[in-house]
Amino acid sequence: MKVLYTLSALLALCEGDSYWTTTTRYPYITAGPGVSLKGRMLTLSQSSGVTFYQPYYSNAPAEGDRTTERPRVPTTTFNPRWWTTTNYWTTPTPSNSVSVCLRFMADSYGNLFKLALRSPLTLIMNGPQGYALTSDTYPYYSHVILVPRIPLRSFTQTQPWTSVCVVLDSVRNVVQLFQGGLMSIRKIPPSRIVWSGEPVVDISGFDGQVTDLEVWDYPLQYREVFYYMNYGSRGTVLTWSNIAYRPRGTVLFEDTYTRQQKRPISSIQSEKGRRRGRAKTQDKSDRKQRRKQML
């Protein structure tokens, strides 16, 4: 009897036009100019992050058009008389391939980067030598383990950085990962992995440094990966040489260790001298201020 009473009360509450909806919204990225980060590195913590995107790229709707944003998940309407599901998904083109390369240092594991806001491709660090590429593209979900353990030939070490390239060929539906002088086997995901085409990369969730982020809108060939690993190269979608970004939390951009090593000793000593000079000037100013207060 209690079950019947509860069900009757629920049906009574749901009479009329009552419905439930679930909506996921995305952060707006406004257009802005790019800067060159060549020779610079990003330092971040687990509580901070940075979103990188193309110069003057914007996903914000036009002024007065903010009500047209579509939900990422299907909106389900509940009514005791019917169940309906309205699908607002925009399926990305299945032929879009992508390659992402970067150099990093980290002492924790987790997400290394996310590519795109909607239906993101996520590269996860599972351990010192293990990675996982996940795709949240409707209506499929793919998870591929990539372990780089096959040696490459004639590789130049990029210490102290760990150089990583993930290459996705959506036409053939194969993916491969390169780490420094090693590569994984080429794998066929259980379901097709595609890139939605949003030129946005989000890096967050770990303590460490990142530099030389490059993104191409095609699968890199072996020699192209080799060239990036040894010398660096410019991406066709995103390039560290001309990129826009939006930080979250406390992040720091500074010269890479290689550039710091190339700074002449004289410039370092001059900087120390300028710091001492500023400290003395500040000390004199403080003494004068104390005298005035005493008078």
C-alpha cells in the first residue's frame, strides 16, 4: 500500500507540463591576439591550468545570442504519460585526424592535456611509461592504452624534458604514441576516435612544467615526429610560436632552462646588482618615512 501511495503521489506531482532537463555548458573563450612563447615554459600546479587556443579564435556567441547555446548531453523530458529524448548532439566529421606534441616535466600522474571543449580527446599519464587516450565523442566512448617501449633510431635526448607526440589517423582509425626515443605499437581503438576540430587545448591537473606545444590537423609521419623530437617544429593548428591562452589559478611563464643556461654571467651579476640597488633605495625610503612619523 505504501508503494502504491508513493507512486500515486509521484504521478500527481508530475501531471501537467512538468519535466526534468540536464544541460552542460562550456566556458566561453573570447578572441584575442597571440604571443610567441618560444623559449618559454609554463609552470602550473594541480589546482591551476591554462587553456590554449588560436589567435583571435572565439567560441562565444554573438551579443544577444547567448540563449542559443546547445547542451552537450541529450535533454530528457519526463512525464508520467510519456518518455521522450531530444538529441542536440552535433556529430563531428569522422575524417578529422590530429597530432599533438609537447614537452613536459611532472612528478604526478593524471590528465596531460585535453583537446577540444566538446567531445574532448584526453591523454592521461598512467605511469612513468604508460598512457591512455580517451575519446568522449557521441555516441561512442573509446579508451586506448599506449605504452611506448619500442626504441627509435638516432634520437637526440631532450633532457630534462619528456617529449610526447600522439598521432591519430581517423581515416584508418589507428593511433600511436611517441615518447622521446620510444614509440608504442599502432593500435586500432575499439570504436572510432575522431577530433571535433575545435582548436583548443587545456592543460591542468598536475605539478610540473610544459613547453613547445604544437598541434597539426593531420597524422604526422614518422620523419615529422622524429624532427619534432630532435629539433622542434611548428604545428598547423596551434603553435607555441604564436598562441593565445587563458590561465586559471596561479601559473608562471618563464624562460626554459636551456635559455637560462645561455644567459651570460655578466647579465646575471648585473641583475643581482640592480636588485641590491633597489633594496638599498627602498631601505632609505623606509628610514625617511620612519623619521617623519617620529616627528
